[in-house]
Amino acid sequence: MRETSQSLCLHETSAIAMKAADLPFGKALYAVFVYGTFQLANVAVFVQHAKSFERPEDAGKSMALGTVLNALMMIMVVLGIMTVYQNPEMSRQSVPTLFMVQQGVGSKFMTPLISVLIILGAVSTAVNMVAAMVKRIHDGLAKRRGNTETPGKITRTQILAALVCCIADFLIAQFGLLTLIQKAYSILAYLAIPVILVPYVVHMAVTRFDTKK
């Protein structure tokens, strides 16, 4: 009960500090846009693990449900970060989420739990990313060779591609999590605008949302 009261006080204090600070709405909205374009670059990675909808209406339901779930998760993250918003050590943390949990309610239980979840999240993301790269490399080489390989059989090309991707990921990770998020993610987001966003918007405008051939 005491920890919950402290958490509420921290939320109130952080809210007051945020109101007093110069935090323009336009800058926040632009950050949301950049984050959205970054996610566009990840869509192709997850498509290979997905199945087609049986009806077009199912896509709308999926988007609505995904919007609600993502909004709830983002609200939970924001409320959590507000508890450590004014902590001077926050800006020096390599894993802010872990620091947030360690300073919050039930830290003894939540710290090992969030650590396991971070590991699982990293592994699942790595599997998706590496699998996507392996598939693109393997399919591209298979087309050049005339698709002579046995379907379902793991080839040396796939093993080599997976090994190269894992080594590259490991080397990139040495720059640090915050550097990747602050620099690499934003670069990828800006690249996605001319490569994915603009062509997609033009395509939808010309085809009237795929209703015109």
C-alpha cells in the first residue's frame, strides 16, 4: 500500500513537471510519425509468419484490435516511465524498462520477470529478423539456380546466411541498445518514408485502395 501511494505521488509530480516543461505537441506528433514509419520497415519481416485473412473485413477487425492493444501497452509504459521520469540516473540506463521496474512496486518479483521477458523478446525478434533475411537470400539464389533444391530441406546456403546474419547482429549490438534505438531506428524510419510509405500511398491513390485494377 505504501509503495502504491509513492507511485501515485511520483505520477503526480511527473505530470506537474511535464506541464511546466517545454514539450510541444507538434514535436511529439512528429515522433509518433517517425515511429510509425520505422514499424513499416518491420511489416515485411512478420508477413512470412502470417496467414492471409479469409475475408477483407477480418483485416479491419485485426487493425482495430491491434490499435486497442498497442494503445493500452503504450499507456502502461508511459505510466511506468513517469515514476522514474525525474530520476537523474534514468538517462544513463542502457535498459530503461528494467530500471523502471527496479524502482517500482514489487521490484523483487518484477525484476527477474522483466529480465526473462526482455530475453524472450530479443530472441523472438532476432528469430523473425534472421528468418526473413535467410528466406530472402535463399529464395533469391534459388531463382538464379532454377529452384533445383529439395523443398523443406535445410541447405548450406540457409545455414551460411543465418550464421552471417547472427554475426552481423552481434557486432551491431556492441554499439549498445540506446544507440541502436536513438540512431539506427531513426535512420531506418527515415529510409522507410521514400522506400515504403510514399510508394504505398501512391499505389493506394492510383488503385483506389486496391479496388481498381
